[in-house]
Amino acid sequence: MVKQNANWSPYDNNGGTCVAIAGSDYCVIAADTRMSTGYSILSRDYSKIHKLADKAVLSSSGFQADVKALQKVLKSRHLIYQHQHNKQMSCPAMAQLLSNTLYFKRFFPYYAFNVLGGLDEEGKGCVFTYDAVGSYEKVGYSAQGSGSTLIMPFLDNQLKSPSPLLLPAQDSNTPLSEAEAVDLVKTVFASATERDIYTGDSLEIMVLKADGVKTELMALRKD
């Protein structure tokens, strides 16, 4: 009898796309609401955006079971921080916590591809982009997920972030107004949905500003 090789995997990829853009006094975080496996749609109304603190919002694609586990760990660590410091974490502090949490699990990683967006201590927009094992970078804009290879060239063309190697360091935040950034996000998702079967159904857009959070939904194609 020939022994069969086990093909079970602890991971799945549930698809979906996340985008974040940092502005002078705002941050736009957006993701589609489709959750898939293979050629099956599991849900057409699944939010990939999670508010971690008043000034920090996480958007994640990849394996959604791992994403949920990661959010649970971050929530408990943030609660401990609040009890110890009597204040919420800033977005840069949350970015470092997320990096440490992912790196701690590097030998059996969370299969999650994250974009963290929010406001820094000065009230400026900030975006941090990650790989699965916690390597991260502060950028002016980013995309993660199944449609990221379609969206990033579009954003590079429209926003042209300066090289991080330039000295003195240049501000990476986009010069666009809040309304222009939201319109750009809607355009890139409408475009990606045409070519990526794992992105679609609805677009959830969250805009963070010093005076609060605004959420908007936009329909995408359902096929």
C-alpha cells in the first residue's frame, strides 16, 4: 500500500484587499467586504477593518481566523497598556506592538497581511504596512491583499511618494484633500474589482480625523 501524503494545511487565504492613505490631518482606511476560499464566496458582508484605539485602525487580509486571533491579542495588550498608563496607545506605539506581536509568532506566523492607519501625536495621518512576520515601514499609502498588485502601481502613479533614502527626510503624506483621497480609494477598488475575483461586493471606507471617525459604504460588483 502506497502511503498518501497529507495535504492538509493549517492556513487558508480568504482573499480581499485593504488600502490606507495618510493625509495632512486625516487617514483613510478602506477594504472590501468579500470573504472567499478557492472559488467559493463565504460572505459578501465581512468587515476587514478593526478599530484598535481612538487613533489607530487595523485592516487585514489573508487568513481571517488568524486575523481574529491577532485582533484578540492586540485588544488584550492594549487593555493592559491602558490600565498601566491611564491613556490609549498612539498609532506609532500600536504599530510597534503589532510588529512585536507578529514577530513573536515568526516560526508559526499569523497568515495576516496588515495595514495600520491612524493619527500620530501631532494629529497628522500615518500609515504602517507589514509583512506576515512583523517587518514594517511607515509610508504615505499602502495596499495589502489579493488586489494589492493591481492597486499599488495605480497609487504609485497618482501619489508618487518620495524615496525614504532622500536626505533630509521628506514628508511621505499625500497632498490630496480628504475628499480627493476618498475618491481615489473608490476608483482603485472599482478598478481592482474588475480583475480580481477575490475583491468585490462592497467597499467599506473609514476616515480618521482628530474630531472622530466617519464610515462610508460603496457597492462594488457582485460577480
